[in-house]
Amino acid sequence: MKIAFVGKGGSGKTTLAALVARHLAARGRPVLAVDADINQHLACALGADARQAAQLPPLGESLTEIKEYLRGDNPRISSAAAMVKTTPPGAGSRLLQVVEDNPIYAACVRDVNGVRLAVTGAFTEDDLGVACYHSKVGAVELLLNHLVDGPGEYVVVDMTAGADSFASGLFTRFDRTFLVCEPTLRSVAVYQQYAGYARDFGVALSVVGNKVEDPSDVDFLRDHVGADLLGGISRSAYVRAAERGAVGPLDDLEAANHAVLGQVTEVVDATVQDWAAFTRHAHEFHRRNATAWANDRTGADLTAQLDPSFVMGPAALRRPVPTAG
């Protein structure tokens, strides 16, 4: 199951993404965490120190190799240079699983406190003033487009803040999106904006309250987000210590807050994966991007990369690769 954590900047989405990833990993569940936020803090939230976090290999540094591996023998994709962030898989493409040995994971995924983590990488000096952050997140979109995950397997993605997620089709790549919401009008406004966009695409959305101090905070959130509210994380000494660099054993998390992690897991496990919709949205956003900019950039009609007979999902793992001739 692909899970996204979104919310207003400072709402605590990175903290909750890290807690959920650790909660799943501690129970022996296959987990891959991805930091797709412009502010790269997920590694530290998982327990890495600043030096360890800085040494993680960014996905963007291996983008050409990622494209070359994923395109496989797909006859619709002429070269890695012809692939863009929205290029979907088709017959002959290489698909990824949550846990497997492949060159992408070998190059870009590292264990952090028991959680396998990939990062987009922070802005570099060369990026300042000339690069859009979404060019870095494009590697994440490519990976998710080609990743087959089943029930009991989890991909946990810490997304960029607010409605900035809608600058690409990445927001449709998830089975369940959790919006982390403080009991404030500004945080609720981000929820309302996100929900308005997401519902047009059938995005399954739940809200987790954060920094909840008393029942009035819960009442405030419920009044503004209704049935989307799953539960609330209270002010936490454990989280405060973790934010200062002291990430303790997860068993030390307050019982009520630990229970919210269980609620998140239950909601995810009850979510039905819709691979037909996943494929349809991938094709739609690839077509949009091809028309808007990618055809001009590559000098080719990238809509020809769409394979109308291909549906992403577990069945695609068993589909034979076409042979030349």
C-alpha cells in the first residue's frame, strides 16, 4: 500500500510519517520510506544524525540509471533520455517490488534505524535560482509509477507541504493519503484546499490531528473536517525529545499516541487498491505533461509511450516480456 503524508508546513507530517514507518517496520512489515519533501528531515526523524542524513545518496543523482533500468525492453520507450517523470510502465518495462534486490535500491536505499529509506536530496548550490524542486521529485514519481505493492507491504512517502503536491500527478500515486492537521484555522484551510482537489480524482483521504491538547481541539477538528478525522496525536514529550535529536525506542511513545499509529495501519489495511484507476491516472497525467512541455523538450510525441493494453498491478509482474522479431 502506498501511503502519503501531507499537511501545512510545521504540522508534523514528517514526524508522523517517521512514526508510522517505524511502527510498521517494528512489526516485521515490508516497508520502504521515501522523503519527497523540499525540506529533507525524514532521515533525522527516523533516528539518523545530521552527518548520516547528509551522506544518504539522492535519487536524483542516479536518475539516468533509474530510467534505464525501468524502461527495460519496452518498445514504446526509445531511450532513457525519452523518459520523463510521468512516463508510465508498459509491456517490457521493469517493475519494482517493495522488497527485492535491484540496482535502484542498491544505489539509493539505505537502512535508517530499521527502516529502508530513499531520499530525493536537498537543493544544492547549483540548483539555487535555476531549478524547480519538482525536477527532483520526478524520480519519486517514476519509482511509484513502476512499483507494485500488495496488501501487507507499505511505501511511506513524506510529501512536500500544503497544496504544492498538486504541481504534478504524484498525488494520485497513493492508496491512502493522510493529511496531518493542527487545530488551527490555517491548518484546516490547507485540508480544505487539499480535499477539494483530491476528491476530484478519487483520492482516499484521512486526517490525523496533531498537537492536540484537550477535547476542545478534537471538537474543533471534527467540526471542520468531519468524518475524515481519524484520531489525534497529543502533545508528546517523546516527540519533543525526538525533534531535539533523541529518538528513543518506539515503545516509549505515549500509549494514546501509539494507539493512533495502530489506527493509521488499520485504515491503510482496509483500503482497497484500485490498479485500474492507478493506471488511468498515470496515463492522464503523462498525456497532460507530454502536451504541456515534454514533447517540446524531447522532440518526440511522448503520448506514444502509453500502452493501452497494460494495467499496472500484481498481474503485470507475471506478464511475459515481449521478444523482438
